Amino acid sequence: MKICFQTQILVSSNYYFKYHFHSPPGLLYKLYIDGAWAKATGIGGMGIVIRSAKGIFIAGMAKKIPFMRSAQMVETIALREGLQFALDMGIRGLMVESDAKGIIDCLNRRRIMLEKIVILCDDIWLLGQAAQVIAYRYVPRVDNRVANAIAKFALRVDDFEVWLEHHPSWLYPLLEEDLPLNL
């Protein structure tokens, strides 16, 4: 198993560089993760998207998570569930991207979190050892639009929805907008 660590480097807060899907190195798949949390109800939603090295939609999942106490807990559980989802599909080379910087830093062993989050991060880290190659990378929320939209959608589903190879039509514009013209 090879574990790669990568985080985004902030060049300057005065400039915004438009992000589009970038092919991961080798034959890695990209796993985008996001969570949404409704504080008033304690309900969380997770958005998971798997794309090929060429940006092709492979799979996605929207899942409601009841009894959540924080957005950070939702994000961490979403990351664990997303990784399990990819591994269950037989995917063993992953670039995991999330806008939950603290959790990505925890997974990259760069930050200590609350005990409950650390336990989940350790579980994710151990689960990731089932992959042949795995990298955890922080991306800003604006660059995680597809997973974010699915996470918000998940707040409204009865339990969960899974899409394999064919995504729902409402997701098409976001997926297309994310692809660069040269792919």
C-alpha cells in the first residue's frame, strides 16, 4: 500500500484561481466527499461522488444521517462512508478530496482533533490501508460543488440514494461545469 499526502497550498488570499477537475496521477479515481448539517433538527446529509481519472461519473451517493451533533461529525462520517463505498466497489487507487480541512489535516497526521473525531479519523486511516494508493487532499468548498449539492440533497431523502454510472439529471450541469475543456 502506498499512502500519499497532499494538501492545497494557499498562494495568496488576494487571488482566486478557478479550479476544475484535474486528473489524478496514474490510474487513481477521485472521491469527493461533503457533509451538510441542519443544526435545528440534528440531521446530517452526506454527498459522495466517484469520478474516473478522466472525470467521468462512476458513482454517487446521498445519505441522511440522523442524530448528529456537529457539522464536523457529519463530514467525518461522510468521509468514512465514502471511502467504504469506493472500496466496496473494488476501487483501490483513490485521491480523496474534501472541504473539511481539519479532518483532512487529521488524516494526514498534521492536526489533533477532538477525541471522537480522532477515533473516526483513525478508523478512516485504517480503512484506507485496504487501498493500494490513497491520498487525502483539502479543496475549498467552491471546488467541491458536486458533493456539496448532493449532501444538501441528502437532507431531504428518506434514507439514501445510490447512483452507479448514471447520475440524476439535476446533477448534470454541476458535473459538466467542473470539467475543463481539454479532457
